[in-house]
Amino acid sequence: MDSAATGFALRIEQPIAAPIEKVYDAFTKAETLARWFAPTEDYLIVVTEADVRVGGRYALEMRHKGGNVHELTGTYRIVEAPHRLAFTFKWTGKPERGDSLVTVTLSPTPTGTSLVLVHEQLPDASMVQAHQGGWGGSLPRLVALLESK
């Protein structure tokens, strides 16, 4: 995984040895998203809403085995299957983290799919670092899930 943070944005490039449609579905199908969208195995993900269309909303809970629950919500801004997806990203109950924007761009490659994820509009450098850690844990789980099939 190659990543670089500049300003208050984070960009990650990740090759995945899986067809582009499967990678796109992993971001848009609730049952698949719940299997990888957490930084570690210590979380159970419960997707409570997944209306994947422009203007549609998503909501999920990250339930840590220690008891903490982190709630995440957002609205889909771009839905262009299977190449592009953009959605707002907001931690419920943590207004200091603000609303940010995640854009996922997928391109087919000879060996599968190239994923480029840009997480922008983060409020400060500490949030860039925190989200880099979150995506840095989640994306390898996505790769493992898709490449094991």
C-alpha cells in the first residue's frame, strides 16, 4: 500500500487481485462492507443503512469488543458503478471531527483492480493521521477478503 498525506487530505493507492465489479460491490453491498470496514478484527461492523444512490445515505456502527461503539454516517455524492464512488464521512457524536469526503476510484488492470482512495476535507493533521491508521487497517482486510475468493 502506497499512501501519502498532504494538507488535510489522505490519498491511498491499493492494487487488488480481484475484478473491478467485486471491489465496487465491497464498498456498496452492506453484507460485504460489514466484513472488512474496520481497522482490526476487534470490531463487529453493523450496517444500519445503505441506500447507494446519489443523495442516498449510509450508516454503520463499529462495535469494539471492549464495548465502545463508533457510529459513522454519510451521503453518497457520486455513484458511477463500477468505477467511482464518493460519499461524505461523519463520526456521529464527534462534531470536532467534522464532515469529510471519501472518493474511491477503481480502474481495471491486467491483474485485477487499481483502487485509489482520497479522504479529504479533514479538519486537521491529527485527523489525517487517525484516518490513515483506520484505512491502513481496513484496506488490507478488503484485499484479504477479495483475494481469498
